[in-house]
Amino acid sequence: MNEKVINLRQRKKQNARDAKRRKGGENAARFGEPTCPKQAREMEEARRLTLLDQHKRDDD
């Protein structure tokens, strides 16, 4: 039994810090981008959805 003894309180705090760090990285990637590329991405997504809707078949 060479298991290392851990303090659960410290481990819980470390897990919370890691989760905050991950969420911060995700938010930085999502909200931290400049306006121009963000608008270009949104316009491309709208164009892609429009093209997809135009190719739908109406089988009524």
C-alpha cells in the first residue's frame, strides 16, 4: 500500500480551480475574439444554413 495520502479538502479546492481555469479558457476563446472574424463566422454560418434550407425537399 504505497498510496499517497491526500487531503480531500485541498483536492476539492484544486478541482474547483481547475474547473474555473477550463471555463475561463473556453470563455476567452468564445468571447475574446475580435468583432470582424466573429461577424464573418456568423455570416458564414447563416449562409450555410440558408443553402441547406434551399436544398430541402418538400414531400407533402
